[in-house]
Amino acid sequence: MISTVILQAQGNSSMLSTLIPMVLIMVVFYFFMIRPQVKKAKDLKKMVENLKKGDKIVTTAGIHGRIVDMNDTTFLIEVEGGTKIRFDKSAVSLDATKAIAPKEETPKV
């Protein structure tokens, strides 16, 4: 009877010692992999929503252009040479207007 109680206690602690590392791995995975990706996607969506006509952008394909016209789901961008190309809003990867804007210079000491 006593040996059965001891074996059950050992079985529960063995299960607990196996479960704790798995939970820790899942928590680390969430904070280092999932959460940053969700934040990055949210920031990109906000950036695309704030774009307006005349902004310079870079697409995921690496095409640089200036927004000429906007739709609900697409941008019409003008590239070098006056060529106009229509892209889906999800294809925008960078707002080049803000990226190439001159930064405030820090005073040299």
C-alpha cells in the first residue's frame, strides 16, 4: 500500500518535471518569435494606411516609385521614365519618403 503511494508520487513529479520545460520552451518561443512578428506586421499595416499621394515607396520586389493614385486595395506608382504600375497595398515594404528624409544633425562637441 505504501509502495503504491510512493510510486504514484514519483509518477506525478516525473510528469511535472517533463511538463515544466515544455511550457518554458513555449513561453520563450512566444516572446522571441511570435510577438515580434505580430508587432512588425501591425507597424507595417499602420505605415501603409498612412501613405498618401506623392509619397515615395519601395515595394517588396524592390521597385522604387512615387504614389500617383490610390484605391482601397491598390496603389498606382510612377517609376523612372514616367511608367505607371499598379501594385497591391500589401506589396509596399518601405516608405522611402521618411527613410531618405534628412535627419536632424547632432551638434558636434
